[in-house]
Amino acid sequence: MQLPLPLIKNVVLVGGGHAHALLLKKWAMKPVVGVRVGVNPSPTAPYTGMLPGHIAGHYDRDELDIDLVRLGQFADARLVLGAVTGLDRQSKTVIVPGRPPIPYDVCSINVDITSMMPGLPGFAEHAVAAKPLDGFAARWAEFVDQASGGPLSVVVIGGGVGGCELALAMQHRLRTIGATPNMAIVDANEILAELGERSRT
């Protein structure tokens, strides 16, 4: 009796975000026949959920990184280092400059986001976007290194859960170095408007 051949599918994961990292981990723990390919510009990807802990001083910067090489090996997936510049939906391929097109049957996109705020007047001189994470973490480290005791004014634009969490983390870190932070959160709507009243208070 001839056994049926396994069904092979090209599953391409664009970006090393934590959703893809969790998918690869679960896939490795319960393997499914197929071909897995991950595409990311670098061999590591920061886990943004740990950013407030890093800002507060609880984690070093390198502790935020997911090792995509080891994770790929664990999940029997091939990691392609490079930035995706396009998808050809007709031929079902992912375009990475300097590499042959990567064919896919299923393609999932989980890339880092960027902020539109740098276009605001005065932004470049006085502010830094929280995402992408690397730039923000580097600027925060410089700010903390240059800070001294006494009052400091810090403004967070965005009064959602993420903005409030960052504000609290900044306040904690600055207090640990002897500063007296004056924190302000700016939002067009009510702070933490998406939460219930008890959570807001």
C-alpha cells in the first residue's frame, strides 16, 4: 500500500513580531507538515510588551530581544534576513531585494509600526516616537544618563493604556535616579477612555 505524500505548503511569516514568535513556538511544540519561512531585517526582534519594564529600569535592552535564529531552528523554519519591499499577489511571491522571490501559499505580515508624529512642528527637536522601539529606547537611555536630581518635566502624548503605562514607567525610573518628575499626559479625549470608570481611577 502506498502512503499519500504529505501536503507541503509554503507558509511565509513577514516580520519577527511576538505574534509570529508565538506561532513558531506553538508550531514547534506541535509540528504540522509544511514549509515555514520567516523574513526579518535582523536576527532578533524586540518584544514591545516588555518596553515599559525596560523604561522603568527592570530589564536591560538586550533582554527584550527574541532570538529569531534559535526560534527558527526550534520550529524547523528558515530565517531570511532582509526587508520585504513588496508582495506579488499574481505569482504569490514575497520580494526581498538581493534574493530570489520567496514563494508562498500563506503569507502573514507582522511588522513593526512607525509613528506619523515626526511631521508635527517641533517634534524633531523636542520629542521621540515610542515606536519603533529601538530609537525610543536609545533616546530614553541618553535622557536618563543626562538627567540630574531635581524637577524634570515629561510629556506623554496619548492617553491610552500604553501611554499611561509608559508615563508610570518613566516616573518610576526618574525617581530612582533622584529626580522629581512632573508628568503630563496629553490626549484629545478623556485619559483611559476605553476603560471602565473603576479602572480609570
